[in-house]
Amino acid sequence: MQMETRTRRLRSTDAVRRLTRETRVSADALVYPLFVREGHGIIEPLPSMDNQTRYSADTVAQGVESALSAGVRSFLLFGLPEKKDAVGSGAYAVDGVVQQALRNLKQAFADDAYLITDVCLCEYTDHGHCGLIKGQQVDNDSTLPLLAATAVSHAEAGADMVAPSGMMDKTVSSLRSALDDNGFLHIPIMSYAAKYASAFYGPFRDAAGSAPQFGDRKAYQMDYHNSREAIRRIQADIDEGADLIIVKPALPCLDIINQAADWFNLPIAAYSVSGEYAMVKAAASAGLIDEYKVMCESAIAVWRAGANILISYFASPLAVAISKGDIG
């Protein structure tokens, strides 16, 4: 005898909704990006990113402390050197701006703040590309030793994790070998495995001063028409030793996050990028949306798609929302 089945909607009370939520999140899954520039006593607002701040190495602890008080524990550091050159030497300098910030933050917070560093050359090169230039082309292979040196210098200064974002082939294996050879076997690599050539990065490039001086980055970042390519790139980085992978940007790539979650048994971080943040801020400023509610809904969409980690400029208010039970 075939049993009759039917779908019945649960009675919709707040208690029932909280009890039966399919997607549950924690402030421990948030990462807050911070910009650190060379200089002293710098705490300056970012015009392209409302309510975001650029610090110097001696003041960045204030940004970390504020986020810690909101419940955020993990931070992604981007460096802005005073001088740039063709080989991005500030990225791997012992006294580079990120290296200074790491030492200061470790002294201030010890293990209370988990410090992840961006490993790329674009903020440090005078041409704004993520690798060395030969002619008018980025030279992948000659760039790898410099990325490896950057990762090692970050680990020596106190980084807890490194995140290569340049999309150079074989970056992960180069970093893994260099870290291991220098005694940093315990340092994980969170790879920007699926990073699309996106128009959503505009405010970040303004904040970091990293816009290319010629051409674009489509030769080494991914075509946003492609999804199977993302799976291939993620698999390649896993094979090379990546411990976590990033999909970037977040909301335009919910399908990629979902596919990656189905395909791979590895933590997936989604980077809700500067353009996503700026759009919400601009629409809210114009009175078109409720910023808080859209922030919460957008974050849940990313986690619902399958992300384990959310890198977001909204990290602090999201942590507060989680503590209040609005999206927890």
C-alpha cells in the first residue's frame, strides 16, 4: 500500500524559525580585510568604501581591537607601500609594511587575533600587475620565487596563514615548498583558486592603489563566463597543497561556491568584495534599501550556497548581528 505524503509548512513563530534553520553561522567564520599603508599615525577613511579605514602599521591595532570587540577573530592584511618598483620589492622586504604590521599585532594581541596575509605583487609594483613584466606580458615563472619569498617573510613576521591572490600558475606548490623548507610546515595556504576578472574590484583598487597601469588582468584571472574552469583551477590548487580555497567575488559566484561545496571536501571561503560592499552602502545611503537587512540576507545567501568562511568588509556588523540572533 503506497503511503500518501504531503508537505506541511511549520507554524511560523520566531522560536520555531530559529530552531529549524537549515543554515547556521558563527562569527568565527568571518574574516575582516584591513588595509595597512606605510607611514606613522595614519588612520584615514577610504572615500571609495564608506566606513572603512586605512591604517599604518603602528595604528592598525586599533582596527583589529574594534573588530575583536564586535566578535571578529580573523583578519586579512593588505599592504600599501610608500614606494613601488618593477619587481614589487616591498612585498618581500623584511621591514615591509605588512611585516611591520604583523609584528606589532602579534605583540599586541598574541593569539587573540588570527592573521592572514595577502600574497601578491600588484600593490607593490609600479605597473600594478600581479607578476613581473616582460615586454607587455606578465611572466608567470619568474614571479613565483618572489611570491614564495613574500610568503616566507610573512610567516617569519608572525602570519598565521597566507593567501596567494595573484592567480599565477603553480603558486601554491611554490609557496608550500618555500614554507616547508623554511620550517613553516604548520602555516596553511588559503588560495584564491577561483578569482574572476571582475568589475566588482574597483573600490579595492582605489583603496590599495593597485589598478593596472596598462592592459588588464584577464590573462591570468578567470573569465566570468566560465564555471568548469573554476572547478579545474580549484582541483589544481588542491593538488598543489592548498588547505583552503577562495571564490571571489561572492554574490555573483554563488553557483561556483555551490559547485565547489559539492565537489571538494575542503573549507571554502567566499570573498564578498569591495564592489559588493560599496553597492549596498550606496543604495542604503540613497534610501533605496535597508542596509542591515540586505547585509544579513546577502551573507546568508553566501553561506547557504556552501561557503564555510565569509571574507567581508561587513564583518564587524555581521558579528554583532549573529550575536543578536538576527542571522545566527
